[in-house]
Amino acid sequence: MKRLLLFSVLSIFCLTISAQTKTWIGASGGNYSISSNWNPAGVPGASNDVIIPTNSNMIMDVPANIKSFTFQGNATVTTANHIAFTNASSIAAGATFTWSAGIMGGSGVLTNNGTINLTGNVSPSIGNSVSLINNGSINFDSTSAGLYLGFGNPILNNTASGVINLNSDSSISFQQGVGTVINSGLIRRQQSSGLFIIDANFQNNDGTISVETGTLRLNNGNSMLTDGIYNVTTGSTLELANGFTFLGTLTGQLNGQINWTGNLTVATATEAILDFNGPTGVNWTSGFFGGNGTLTNRGILNFVSVNGKSISGLSELKNEGTINHNDTGALSIGFGTPTFNNTTLGVINLNSDSSITFQQGVGTLVNEGLIRRQQSSGLFIIDSQFQNNDGTISVESGTLRLSNGNSMLTDGTYNVTNGNTLEWANGFTLLGTLTGQLDGQINWTGNLTVNTATEAILDFNGPTGVNWTSGFFSGDGTLTNLGILNLVSSTDKSVAGQSILKNEGTIDHNGTGTLSLGFGSPTLNNTTSGVINLNADSSINFQQGIGTVINSGLIKKEQSAGTFFLSANTNNISPGKIICENGLLNFGNYEGNGLIGGNGSVQMLNSTTFGGTIAPGSSPGTLTSVGNYTSSSAAILSMELNGPNAGTDYDVFEVQGSAILDGALNVVIGFVANLDDEFVILTSPNITSCNLPPSLTAHYNNHDYTFDVICNPDNVTLKVTNIILGTEENNLEQISMYPNPSNGHFTIDLGKKYIEVTVQIYNMLGQLISSKKYTSAKTIEKEITGAAGIYFVRVSTAKEGSNILRIIKQ
């Protein structure tokens, strides 16, 4: 109040005096208040322009209320009092103004081309509408000698040639108004290791701020940083506190750190770019980013401290550099529809156990670059909406959970290292092709959507695959698995609507939880390259609709000795195979022309007629049909005969109920059988009808075996009724045999010498009557001692091949 009264008195006084220039003529170190130190004599007043000539040294010992002042040459002026001036004033290059206290007021503009030293124990002030334009140097040399900008709208404008040295632990603050600092030059802190605070309104920084020691804090909530260079040396800190606005490109070398601790604004339709070099970067410790503009990071931005941070409104945080989430404080994307956009150049390192979440709106994370978790072994949660991932997510340590129900993953690469986990939780939509290396696992625990007329492809490499633990798949689109998809846990899962789960890789049903196909007409389509392993005692059923399993590949039950229920409609289409090696595979409704085989048991509850292939065992074995069995004319019973023992050497189809048999019979023989050998290939307590072919032929070791098919009331038996030596490709073209016919003695001429030759003689029944090996032979003498008739001589070599010749014994 006293200061305001003083200025009022001075203003009234100055109106009563006529304008006049007064020049300092006093001795070095003289006082301003002595009349004789001036020419014309008299202490300058409000109407006077004051000149302090070169080489002068004046002490301003009383307040000065003048029109203007000029410090010329290397003049030196020292004051601890108020100065009021109304017109343009200046401090020349080489001149020095030492200011320790008082108010610089009025409405004039002071241009400093020399040096202003702020010293003493009382902070001086710039008030009213004074503008201090600094083209020279301003030195803050005392801890107590800060600078107040206030009592109006004063401006401290550091031009392109100006240097402000913040040599003390002090401040530039404001009082009762808006005091503004503008910097186009250099603001430098290089002497004190403590704290300097710029609490005044900091505007339009196109210059350089250099923190070479200690800490510099920008603390005014209305500050604006427009472009500019910000250099921080190792061990030093620049703090952006309270609140500030960014515009343009902020650059610099950060070997020390910038601490962002306040609220940051980028205005609508504008962009601010953080383009810093150096190893440390900007540390975002607290506060929010808002204003509906774009903040682009091209350097290093670190999320640190336990304090939460947020992006709000329509603002976009765009990353073209590196963002490190290093502490437990969560990042909230909310209070509107903000976006966190990780571009193709961007890397986001999730180094802590924390989260990216949302509040009161739809906050979106977009990734086209790399999101990586490689330091913490705990849990990081992305709870904001995750959209359009065309980039890479790499989980190299701990667990990363995607937890927002409106997330969409479009294409992208997903890598998980051994022992680590990526979780798809709550709900998400897939589109495009998802690839990656899964040495660790992806846990699918939420509801998955693929929209109508679209396809999502899981094309992961690695030994682990995707673990479907809970939730459903819907949306009426197609989900195609090219890698490994594991159905785990005791929780039920479902495919709903018109959705198609298409398997071109491997699906392992490892948990007891049921897979339900229902609430519409969904399909599980196992293609020709697909394998479905039914490893647990569980089921694939349907609910409130028609759920269908279509199999053109392989469905295999091998590990569990219990029962697996294929209750959904099962259409097994050739070349599809369903193999039950262990336990019972129970079909609710089966159709198709594919193959059923294995050493376990199958049961077809609602199937009336079987029209595919039954292939018991797996080289060879017994397949059991629980209940009745009826086959159509299109059915094939395919059996292997590798020895005389049922179920171990040759296949058996064991029907526990009544049997109605029709269709074809296919036999593969893999050993030397004898005439009249019998093989019971099918058993049933009651064969009510048997329309199998009466006989068949099989080939082994160049012999054609003829079997009678004998339908008994309780079994089907194959009996060997004829064995005939077959024909082979003639690989030994030069061979001849004479005489033919003969009396039993004949000569074989090989045409050239062979190292190893085998000669076998068969009768008309295909029975082997002699066999002998010869070494280094060109001609061989042989004798048939049996009855007259037709015989077959088979000559074979170790490498060249064989030939069969017919000879008649008279």
C-alpha cells in the first residue's frame, strides 16, 4: 500500500515540472540526491531525462521519479531504491547497473545492453507496465536477491542476444498481477547447486534454457513454452511444475533430467514436440496432459513416481521415441476421448507393476510400434481401450494383461518369452492376422469377437500357443487357428451365433471345461491340416441351437482313459480321421464318410447308419463299438493282418451290441500267411444281417492271398483259401533260363556277374519250395525235385532288382 501511495505522489509531482535533460557530473561514488552533482543543478524529477555519462560511478541513494534514464559507455550505477520512469530508457553496452532493492515502476521501457546485477538482501521488483528488454546480461548474484514482477503487468524480455545468469538460489516471482518472462536468448544456471524458481508467467521461450548445476523450477500455472532449447547437464534438473502450455518443438541435450510435475496443456489443433537428445529424457512425475492438442515425444519420456498421471479431453499423446513406464503410478486415459498413440517409430517399455487405465470416457491406446515388458516379474494392466495394434507387443518378463472389454487387436506381432504371460482378459475383438513367437503363453480369459464377414487368424509359432481358459467366441465371423490353441481349465467355453472356429493347426482340449457350440449355429471346422487332441475327460456339446463339428483333418483321443463326449453334430468328411486310442469317445449325432479308428471305444448314440471307414487299432489293435452298430453299403471295414493273434497281430472290430453289416471290406496283409489260416476280424453277440463281400484278395511279398469272408452269427472271419505268386516289374532284363520245358534240371544265365543273387522257386499254389543265395555268380544250375507241373523262379539281386520266370517240368 505504501508503494502504491508513493507512485501516486510521484506521478502528481511530475506533472508540475517542465521537461528538461539532466546529466550526471558528480564525482565517482557520488550520490544521486545531491543537487550539485547534476547539470543543470538540482535533483532530477518527473519531467527530466537523466543521462549518466561514460566513466561515471553513481550511487542512487534516494528514490528516483524521472521521465527516462540513459547509462552510457561503461557507467556504473548502484541503487537500493525505487525508480519510476515513463519513457524509453537504456543501459549501454559496458555499463553496469547494480540493483539490490526497490521497485522499478512507471510505464517506460528499459533496454539493457550492458549488465544488471541483482544483489543484496531484499528482492527488487519490476512493477506497473514496465518492460525490461535485456540485450546484455542480468546476473542473479545473491540468494536473497530475487526479482518480483508484479503490481501490474511488467515484462522481462530476454532477447536473442540476452543472457540471464541464475547464479544463486533465489527466484523470479510475481505479486498482485501478471508478471511475464519472455526468453529468446539464454537463461543459464551454472554456479549454485541449490534451487532457483521462476514463479512468474513464463511465455514464448524461443531461446535456450541451460541448467548446468542445481535445479531450475518453472512454477507458474500460466506459463507457455514455445519451441526453444533446453539443455540439462549430468546431475542437474529442470522442473516444469504447477502448470504450463507447450507449442512448437522443444529440443536440447538432456544428460540431466527434466521433471514434469505439473499440468501440461497443448491447445486444440496445435502440436507440441519433445525432441530431446541424451540418455535421461523427461520425467513425468505427476499432473495431467490436456487441452485437446497433440503432444509428440521423439526422445525419452519416463513415467516415474507413485503419483497417477492422466491424458484428458481430446488430447493425443503421440510417441515417436521411447516412453518408459518406470514406477507404480498409473497412467489414466480418460475424462473424454483422449488417445495414447504409439507410432511405428515408438517404443513403450512397461518396466513396473502398474497400469494404463481410463476414467469417465473412452481412452484409447493405439500401437503401431513396440510395447515391451522386460524388467518386472509382476503384473502390468492395460485397462484402457486398446485399438488397432499393427505393431509388436513383447512380454519378456512377468505378465501383461489387456483388460478393456472394447479392445480391438488388428494384425500385429505378439512375442512372449519362456515363463511369461500375455493375458487377453475381459473382452476384445480380433481382425486380421496375429503372429509372433510364443515360448511363453497367451492366456485368453475374456470374450472374443470376430465380426460378421471378417476373419481373424492366429498364426503363432512356438511350443506353447494360446491358452483359452474362459469366455466365449462370437460375432459371426471366422477365427482361424494356424498354430496351437489350448482349451484349458475347468471353466466352460463357447462358440456362439454363426461364428466359425476354423482349425488349420493344433487344438489341444486339455481341461475339463466343456466347449459349447450353440446359441445359434456355430461351427468347429477342423480342416485337412488341422489336428484336435481330446486330452481330457470333457465334452464338445451344443446349446439352444445347432452346433456342428466338421472334420476333414484328424481328431484324436489318446491321453485320457475316461470318456469324451462329442455331443454336437459331428460331420466326419473324408479324408477326415477320428482316432480313439484310449477310453471312450461318445458321439451324440454322427455322420460322414470319414474314418474312425484306434484302440479305444466309440459309441454312436443317435447315428442309425454308418457310411464311412472303420479302421481298428494303430498297427494293429482292437476298436470297440459300444452299443449296436449298423453300416451302409458305402461303409468300409479296413483291417490289418500282421500275424496270427487277434488284437495284437491283426485288427479286430468288437461290437458290443447287435450288428447289421454292409459295405466293402479292405484287408492289408503284412506277413506270410498259410492256406486255411483264419482271422476273426469282427465280433458281436448278435449279427442280424451280413452283406459283406463273400471273398477278397490281398497282396504281400509278391503273393496274392484270397480270403473267404465268413459271416457267423457272432463274428466275421477271414479264411485264406488261395495263395498265388504275383507278378513284379522286370528289372533284370538280360536274364534267361534253359532248357524250358525241362526234366527238372535247368540253367539260369544272368547275363553278367552279380555279387549277391537269391533264387526262390514257388509252386502253383504260391508255396515256397526252395530258396538259396549265391555270391559272385553269372550262371546258376538248379534242380526241381517235385512233381511235374508249372513252377515260378524268382531271381533277385541285392541292388539291381528282380525278375520272375515261369518253367515247366515234364
